[in-house]
Amino acid sequence: MTRKQLVTTTEIAKMVVQDKRHFLNRGARHLQKPLGDIAGLTKLGFHLIEVPIGSASCAFHRHLCEEECVYILESAGTARIGDTVLQVEAGDFIAYPAVGEAHDIRNTGSSVLKCIIAGQRLDFDIVDYPEQVRRLYPANDEKGDLIDMAVIVPRQ
């Protein structure tokens, strides 16, 4: 084994959590442990996250290139996918295919919502934030350019 591939339950329990707030929605907050990063994964993000009561896990968004998914470990909340709001609870799995509808998860339960979030890490992606009317072009682990979607002119 040339790099750390095993992260033990003891190590996970001792990890300092990262307090994340989304730059386009400061009310979106979660605490995360980036297990995939620690184990050396570069093409797949794999995070244990905790969403505080009343918070969304992220800004409402959709990926045009990358896929992601969520597995609910504890508590309950809502998953918004496009215009649909679904009740979710421990044991539920949510898939977000590339070019799917915008989505987010909100903790509407009475305790911390714990989830696993996994997603591709491609060299390039396009991320739309419909509520902020913004599009992000992240590339090669850089934050990327953020533009106003109103200036996008579709090809004819």
C-alpha cells in the first residue's frame, strides 16, 4: 500500500470536522469529514456530513457533467429535486445524474441529519445555481469562473 487507503473508525471518530458554508448561500451549512481525500481518492469525492437542524446542505444546484449521490444515515429531512420536495429518512438513497434537475437537502428533522455524499471529480464541470442565476465553470481543482446566467447566449 503506497498511500493511506484505510481510514479506521477510530481515526474517523477523532477527525476534526470541516465547517462548510456555501459561497452563494451562507445559510447552507454542513459539517464534513472528507474521507475520500484522506484515503487519497482524486476522482471521487466521498464525505461524511452532518447538516444542522433547519439548514440546507448546500446551495440549490445542478451539475452538467458530474454525478453525485447521497445516502441518509440518521434523522430525516427533505430532498428538493427541481420543483419536487421529497421526504427522506435514514436508509434512503438519492441519485443525482449529470444534467439532472437542481437539488439540495434540508434538515427538517429534530436531530442532526447525517449522510454520506459521494460524487465524481472530473477535470471540468459546469454547475448551475438557478436561485442565484449563476453558472460556475470549475476546472482542474480550481474554483472556476462564476458568471451571470443572463449573459449566456445559446448557440443557434
